[in-house]
Amino acid sequence: MAPPRRFLLALAAVLLLSFSLTAAAFQSDELLLNDDEEFEGVGARPAAPSPPAAPTVSSSRRRSAEATSAGVGESNAVQFTLEHDLGGGEGFTPAGTFSARLKTSAHGTQTLTKLRFTRNELTEDEKDAFKKLLQEDGFYTIRLPSNVLDPTRKDNVVSSIKARCIPRDSLDEHIVIHMDGVNVLAVNYGSVGGCQYPRPVKFPSKWTFSSYTILKTAEQAPRTPSFVDQLLEADNGLGEVIKPPEKSFWAKYWMYIIPLGLIVMNAVTAAANIPEEQAAGQGQPGARAPAAAAARRR
Amino acid sequence: MAAPPRRPLLVFLAGLLLVASLATLAEAIYEDQVGLADWHQKYIGKVKQAVYHSQKSGRRRVVVLTEENVLSSLDLRSGDIFWRHVIDKNDPLDQLSLSLGKYVITLSSGGTILRAWNLPDGQMIWETNLQTSTASDPQLLIMSNNKVAKDNLVLVSAGRWIYAVSSIDGAISWEKEFSFDGLEIKQVFQSSENDIVYAVGISGSSKLALYQLSAKTGEILKDVQESIPGELCGEVVLGSDDVLVALNKARSSLFLIEFKSERISYNKVHLSDLVQDLSGTFKLQSLSNGIIALQTSSAVSLLKLKGTDGLEVVQRFDQPAALSDALTITEKDEAFAIVQHVGSQIEFLVKFTSDISSESIREKVNIDQNRGNVEKVFLNSYIRTDKSHGFRALVVMEDHSLLLIQQGEVVWSREDGLASIVDVTTSELPVEKDGVSVADVEHNLFEWLKGHMLKLKGTLMLANADEVAAIQALRLKSSEKNKMTRDHNGFRKLLIVLTKAGKVIALHTGDGRIVWSNLLPSLRASRFGGIPSALRIYQWQVPHHSVMRENPSVLVVGKSGAESSAPGVFSILDSYSGEELNSMKLDHSVVQIIPLTLKDSSEQRLHLIVDSNSNAHLYPKSPDALDVFLHEMSNLYFYSVDIQTNVIRGYSLQKSCDINGDEYCFGTKELWSIIFPSDSERIAISETRKMNEVVHTQAKTIGDHDVMYKYLSKNLVFVATMSPKAAGDIGSALPEEASLVAYLIDAVTGRILHRVTHHGAQGPVHAVLSENWVVYHYFNLRAHRFEMAVIEIYDQSRADNKDVMKLILGKHNLSAPITSYARPEVVVKSQSYFFTHSVKAMAVTQTAKGITSKQLLIGTIGDQVLALDKRYLDPRRSANPTQQEKEEGIIPLTDSLPIIPQSFVTHSHQVEALRGIVSIPAKLESTTLVFTYGVDLFYTQLAPSRTYDSLTDEFSYALLLITIAVLVAAIIATWIWSEKKELRDKWR
């Protein structure tokens, strides 16, 4: 397990270096584009088990470089908790924290950007519970608050997967969060690869999560094509009809020419044969007998 | 030498010519094919009001108003429909009356729209909009004997308003708004001697107000208000000329109110002194001459008014009975009818109000037991041949059917429960048994010969007009089509429909006749308290191999009350006979019914019923079924769409349940949820694939020989949400405020596969999901047009299976099992098109193997069904398709979808108030059976890609035989001729 870790660290260092070239201080969110769809692989980073914090909006307002340059609006840091249920009737317990930037656009709509996720370390109890879950092929369930700004609302979006789908070398998870403004519509929790039935029991060699998170918002439907303008233009114009390219004579009429040719050839050979026969018949009256003989032989 | 070779050639040519000419003839026959494979039935629904034409108008007709919002004129002799108007649901008809003997007056929309229709042909004469506060109980009174310019005034009262409208042109002659606070006018009636109109209203719960108005001007002549101690429930009837009878809120006593004198004086009568059993529904009805009928759920009591002093019970009917309104016979006398059940028969009594103790008519009528109780009676009188008064009555039964009773017989009946179909399923007919001879099917040999002679005459064009009609009739009821056995092509089936009244009716697809019907006892209101409602019908047992001898059966699920926690009822019926095999009242409610694909050893389908406590109950309750179920339980998931809270939830099943000791009850565990923010989105529709849908191919080959793999998942759910502001009618929201979001969701994991927003779009949304595509219909506020959008979803994870080498070496994942837990890589293609019509229902054709191309069946606003080829809704259409795409069959892009008049499935018919379209696959791959229902029923066969796998019914086998015979003859003739010629040559 060590070599990949080292590689990751090296990669992080390279990234860090490149960041520091563009900005004076390291801020991991600077290079990320203002994209609706963000993908951020956060390696299993042991984090101190944070207190079961309710979603909070941090009071300190930091101005991001982008926001100042665009002058669109301010962005606040937002945190919300991921909770999980390991079965056993204990209910949901905090399992990790999402932090993101809240961006307010000129229209007043708020969107989240720069989502980052920190998983809490699994406690021994949780490991045991997870093992039990693996053995009985149970569901591992997570949930998120349905509104990242309003912690008073009790609605939670839930997602589950068979626990046996998660373990690989470490515990691999893939979280897709569907957002509508600041509302979390749904969270899709899944394993990284496929997970086919029957699912064998497999314990991870390392009890840490490696998480991948994606933030998704709705696509815009394309407008229905309208040809009214084009039709009007076509009417006003001289109605130029694009003529298909002229075919060659042969391409057009080959189906007539070939049979005609065959008939002509037939006729020619027939015409050549008849005079010959007639000539033969006139010249040799006695030739009928061998012909009849030939017929009889047939 | 030259003549002989030409003869066979000539014969052959003549034969060819004959074939060609007949073939063109056969092509030309088109219009008379209508009605061969389809049928159309017209209904009106459950009658709630009926008025007869007066004697003078001569024609025997009745005008009825039904609960399906239909106004119709029926022939009293046959029950046929003369004319009919289906009024839109949001303009409910409340009252019906006749005026001047030639106009039908209707009052609708809570007393705001008054219309007059011409009685003979049903054309609308005039319409008047009245400005009233919409009242729950508007009243309509046609004034008689009013000599204001030979015009009959129509009085409409609703809320605080009274309008007088001329019945000739609909002009308002006067209007009156009473200033009394919170007044609601309950009764308007005319004084018999002078032009005075009385209006009785109730304000709040205890204030009674009485107004006397001039009929000519609407001027208030007198008004009296009086407080009545105790609360009035609003039910007020006119007991006699000067006494009103009102019921109090507790339904324990009646107030007898004298109103003609200067002050209102009243007297209170306790109902318990008169009638014992007062539970259930309660209705007061006034007959004339001081007779009042009191209808409770168990009995009808006739009460006689003794001034204001009190009431006395004259007669009491303990059987379930129905009472008609009083009908004026002579100046002084009025008659009314009572219909009650006596054993298996019904008894029809006519009494005169002057002499209540004796009967004018007492007749016993035999009726079908499957019609339930009598609900309503409408009495009509006629003059018999001996100049005495005869009576007949229209009777509305519990199953919504309408009967005409005269002279102790049912003259005709209409099965109008079919106007309110709730759900449809199908059943195969029994397999034909050996040893059924032709003579059994045809009535006898003579009939059979006669039929064939007629047909021969028709073919030889010797038939006259009568015979042509006879041939057409023969073709229509050709025994082949209407047999009660299974056919090779699977065209003959039973359509088993469940109606709102709780009646199950089996219709034959051949001609739409009723094979059997059964009014389910468990769904009848009289059995349990509360109003039961029929929910769904499913196939319960479809015998195949092991239990081939058994009849198939259907399952009907209902609930015994209106609220969601009401316990369910469960009934299993034999599909061939309609006999109820099993019926039970469930001890839990029914929220969701999930038919499973699993079957037990007797081939009964397993069903899961989810109750309001989120417990799932397994049916049938047999150990065998439990074994099958437990084996598959860990792989079963279900989801629920909660429109109220805007949440979709997915569940798995758990072994234990809250109810201890019930091993057929399973708990559920919430696996996923999607919460739509209620301030920006509301669920408008959710749609899933039909369970029995068959898909022929997983892959789609596109023009450049590339392959796209369809994402075929049975768990795909389409959900559309709308912004809350756009939930109203079109025009209620601005384009900026309205939006529609379409989702494709995997129902096992709750994964949102695709999500797309249409800005400026508004509902109503209709959608259909099939194979790997969804088509949905909505209104585009920006373009001011309806639109249809299509989303096709393709599986990208299989896209690299195109390599032939990989296929040969087995390195493909085509045979890998598909799991919902894997992260799907999907590609979505979408496109939207303008569409001219608004849509009432949408469906897609289903065929046996899924090879035939699909057509969308669109129920248009004109109550017709349009078959639109799916190729028009291909997201890959482009303005200038390449040569390859053209070869593939891609139609060049147009902005709107074409509506080809010939593609209306219903041709000239209209399926009034269309509600649903069902497509049932036939055994023949090319053909699908389409059943459309609303107030009317329509059935037809459809071949979306033409009948490529069978010859049509019109195919002339005789011609084929003649052609073959001619060809054989020609071959023989040429052979003989060539032999002869050869012989001659040899002898030369």
C-alpha cells in the first residue's frame, strides 16, 4: 500500500508547486475552473474526527480570486456533514464533512463550487459493525441534509449500496451529489467498479476510505429547432432547387442497353445461322436423314 | 405452324390480366373494411337526472344528465342515443330542466353557466354567463303559467343571487342580489296562484330568511328573517303550500316552518318519534299534497304533514328502495313510484299522493342479480290504448346501468357502467376442443349454404342492395371472429374491465359484446360502511404448463373507504365465467400494489401489497409462494412516489414486520430518497416501462455500420417536475417562472441517470417510457406551442464490443450480468419537436416479440387516437441527413411533427372523454390490439409496420387457386403441344 501513497504524495507536491507559481499562498481551490461539474479525488486522508457539526456557514467571508476579478459576488464557505448507518440499529452517525464554496451569481441564484470531502477515520466499533455488515450482505447507507444552508430542516437525502460492493484494497466509494441551487436533490452512492451478484465476502486490507465526489447540476434542454425563418427565406428567394449531379449516360441507361445488346447479338447469330442452314438445305437434300438420325439418338 | 404456339401464351396472358385486374379491385376496397376489425360503443355514464318530453311533443324521448358530465337524449323505445354532448370535466353540470317543450335548459359550473339546447337535435340555442358567487347547490326553476310575453322565465339561484332569464334568447330579464350576510338560497318556488316567487335562504347555521319577489320585475315584496334555535344543516324542502320542512344539523329533528303568514312560526318534531334507525345517509324529499319521504340508508318512510302540528308515518319500506319525484297526472293529483327489492325480483309500485295507502300499479320485475340495488327511479306516464294512465320508469341500478321498466318487464337496458372504466386487463380464451364440427359453429347447414351463396353472388356482382347489406352483416358477425375459443393469431381475447361501480365486465374483442359481468359483493356500498372504491385489476393466474386444465383468473383490488388507511378488499375471479373464486377483506390498507414476476407452483402470480405503515404483504398466502418469494427477496426493491411531500423513496424488503406472527408480512428499509425542493419543483408525473414489454434487440446499428447499445433497464423511471407556479392552467405563469425538469432514475439505487431542464415549459405533462426511450409532451410558453421531447439513453460501457476479434476471442462483456450497483456509463440523446394537439393520453404499441417498429398512440383533444411513428421522434434526425443516415431511414429534421389524417386509428369515430389507451400484443408479431376507453369504448387492430407476416383477410384465396390452375393448365397444354410438335418433327 505504501508505493501508491508515496506516488500520490509526490503528485500532490507537483501540483502544489504548480499552484504556488500562480499564487503566492497555497490555496488548492484556485486552479479549479468554475465548472458545474467538479471532480475531485481526495485520497484517504486521516482527519481528526470532527465534532458532529451541523451544516454551518462560516462567518469569515473570504474573497476568492475569481470572485474579485469577475466582480460577480461573494462566496461563503459552507460545510455539511455526511452521516452513515452501519446497520445494527444505531442509526445515523457522522462520517465525514463536505466543505464547499457558496457562490452567488448576478441573478441571485446560489450555487456550490469547489466541493471537498473529508472522511472521518473509522473507529473500532465502526469497523466491527462494517465487518458484520459485510458478513450478512447488508446495506451501507449514507445521508446528506437536503438543504446545505438550512440545518433546521429535517429532510435528508439517503443513498445505499450493498456493503460488499465497497471493499477493494481500501474502501472505495464514489459519491455523486445532484444539486439544485443550495438544495441537495439526491446523492448517489456507489462503488468504483461493477458489483455483480453473487457478491463474495471480501475484507479490505486497509480500513480507510478513498472517496471520489462529483457535483452535478441540471443540463439545459436545447431549444426546439424552428424552421419558420428558413422557410420564409426559401419562399422569398428564387426557390433555387439544388439539382442532383448529372449522371453519366451509361449510369442512367445501362439497364436498357444490356438487354438490347443481348437481343441484338441473339438476332445477329440467328440471322447468321438461318442463311447457312438454308444454304445447306438447298445444297444437300440428303442431309435430312442424318439430322433425323441425330434427333433419334437424342 | 404459327397459330399453335400462340394459344397457351394467350391463355397465360389472359390469366395474368385477370389476376392484375382483380388485384386492383381488391386494393380499392377500403371504406367497407371499417368495422371489420374494430368496434365502437357509445355510453353516457350513470344517470343522475332525467326529464321526459311532454306528451304533446309526441316523440318518446328522455333527456338525461349523467355523472360523467354527459347530456344526452335517449329513445324511450330502444334506449338508443339520439344526441349526446360530453361537457368538459371542469364545467360540471348541476341541473337539468325542460322549457316550452322544446328547449333543454342546463345549469353548470356552480350556477354560473346557463345553456339552452334544442330538444330534437341537441344544438345549443343560447348560453348565458351569470355573475354569482359559486354555490355548492345551485337551483334551477322553470316558471310555468307565466304570461310575460309568452315567455317562460328561467330562475337560477346560487348563493345570494337570483337571476331570471328568458328561455327564448337567454337574456337576463332581472337579477337580484340579497344583501343579507352569508345567505345561501336553498329553495326557490313559485306560488300557484299569482306571480310571486318565494326564495328561502339560510345564513350561517340558524338564520332563516324568506323573500317574496315579483316574478315580473324581481322586486322584493316582503322579506322576513327568523332565528331558529338549534342549527340547520341546510336541507330544506317545501312540505305543502305554506309549510317548509327543514332538518337540523344533528339530524335528530325536523322543523316545520309556516311562512305565508306575517311572521314565521315553527314547530319542532323529533325524528326518533317517527323513525327508529337513523344511521347513515339521510335525505328528505317532498312529494306533493303534504307527503314527505325520508330516505335513510336502510329504509324509506313516507310521512304525512298535518299542518304545522306534526308528522305521521304513513308507510315504511324496509327493503332497499328508491323513490321517484312526484309526477303531475291531473290538476289535483300527483303520482310517484317506489321500487324496492323483493327477493331476487324488484317490485315497482306507483301511488297517488291523494290516496297513499293504495297502489295504482304493483308489478314484479325480474332483473339480473348482477345489477345490485336500485339507486334512482324516474317515473313517466303515458296514455294506454284504453285511455287509462299507464306508467313506466327509468331505473338506475347500483352498477350504473339504466333500465326501462314497463308492464312488468325490462324493455331495454344500457350497461352504462362501461363509461367509467378504472382499469383493464386481458385474458386468453379457452383452447378449442376437438370434435367441434362446422355445423355446431354455423347454426345449420342450410344457413351455411345460404351465406356462401350470398357471398358468391356478391363476388359475381349479382347481389342487389339488400343482399349487399346482408353480406356486410354476415362479414361483421362472421363466426370466425366472434368464437369463444383461442385463435392462431391471438386476435380473439377477453378484455376484462373494472368499472367505478365495482363491476367486472368481460368484453369479447371480436365484437365488443359482454361475455360475462359480475358486480363484486365486496365492492358494494351496501355491505360495509363507507364507500368502497375499485382500484386495480391484475392477472392472477395464467395457466401454462403444469396447470393447463385450470381456467385463468384475475385479481381485483379495492379499498373499503375513501381515506388511504381504509382496509383493502381482495377478490379473485375466474376469467372464463366471471365467478368469484375467492374474496377477502384485508386487515391492512392498500397504498401500492406490486405484481411480481414470480409465480408459485400453481402458477399464481405473486403480489406484494404495501400498506400505509410501509409494510409489505405477500399474496397468495401459501407456504409455496413464501418459499419462492424468500428465495428472491434479497433482490427485490421497490419505490414509491409521494406527490404530496415531493419525495421519491426506494425500499428493500426485510424479513421481519411489525405485526408479530404474520410470516407473510415484511418490513421495509428505506434505501434511497430523492427530495425535490418544494419551492422550485413539484412532481408532475412518473412513468415506468410496462412490465410485459419485450425488446427484440439490445443494439441499434446506425448508418455508418457503428453499433449503439440501448440502455435497457426494467428499473428505469421517468419523473417530470414542474415549478409550482406553472402548475395551473396555461397562461397562469410567465415563461420565466415556468420550468420543467425531466429525470431518468434507476429505481434500485436511486441513481439519477439524466436530468434536463426545459425553461419556459408548462404542463400538463404526459409521458410514455418504452425500451430505452421516453417521449413526453408539454406546453412551451415561449413558442406558444405544444412540444414533444424525446430522450434516448444508450449504454456506453458496452460500446467497445464492436471489435470482431474480441467477440471471437470471448473478450467482450455482452454476456456479463448487469447490475444496478455498477456505475452506468450512459449517453443520452435528446430532441424536441412542436406538436399541434394537446394530449389526453399517451401509449405505445406493444407487440409479441418487439420486432415491429413502434408507434406512439396519442389521444388527442378531439378524442381521437393518432398513431405517430416513433421514427419521427428520433433524436438523431438532422436537417440534412447524410446518405448513410438516409439509408438507415432517418427522416430529415422538421420543427413540427406531421399529423397525417390517415393515421388516425379511430378513423371517423370519437372516443368521447378519452381517458386511457391500452395496447395488447397479439400472437402475430406484426399486429397489436388497441383498446381505448373514456365515456365510449373503441377497439381496433393495428399493424405499425403493415402485416408483413400474414395475408390480410381480404386476400382472395380463390384467385390464387384460379391462377395456379390456369398456370398448371398452361403447362400441360404447352407440354402436349411440344410433344406433338416433336412427334411431327420426327415424322417429317
